[in-house]
Amino acid sequence: MRIEHVAVWTADLERLRDFYVSELGGACGKIYRSANNPGFESCFVSFAGGARLELMTHPRLAASGARPSDDPGWAHVAFALDSRAAVDELTARLGAAGHPVLSGPRVTGDGYYESVVLDPDGNHIELTA
């Protein structure tokens, strides 16, 4: 068994799609617009190695002002890079582009070399080697 994809809600589909494509090197498929759920849109962003994110939006998200929180649920998504140098480089590039770097790069207690950055919606992204 393998995880096929992970989905995340966003109030701004284009902004989040652009982040995962331009900053993390993903490739985006076409945007799906539901005929049965007016306003629902999604797209899949694929990464080398087969990982995929489904980015989903609905007008009610923008109206509600919903934001990620520390409530129970998914905490982060982790991307494995080829080396510690790649983690260092991408972390520095994302930080310079204005994306908050919450920690690292560093060796964690569980043995990962990682940094944690925020995507434009405030979701935690671990960059690991």
C-alpha cells in the first residue's frame, strides 16, 4: 500500500498552486471544476518520485476566513530532497523569497536533517534529507 495523494484546502488555489510549482518544482495538471458542487475547484500537483498534492478550493473558504490551526488533524507534509546541501539551498531560497522558516536546517531528535517552512497558507512543510 502507498499513499496516493494528500489533499489540502485553500482559499486561493492559484497562489498555492504557484508556490508548489515554482518554489518546489511540482507540475500541475489542469484545474477541475465540479458541475455538482458549484464553486469547487481542484488541481493535482505532481512531484518527482510520484508524490502528489491535491489543492482544493471553494468560495466558502474565502468568506469564512478559515486558517490552519493546531486543532487535531494533519500537521505537515514532508518532502525528501537528495542531500543536506539541497535542504540548505531550498530553505535559504524560500526564506529569501519571504516564506517563513520556522526551524532548521538541523538534525532532529528522530534523526532527520530538516527544516520547516510555511507555504502561503501557513501549512507546515518539512524539507528533509
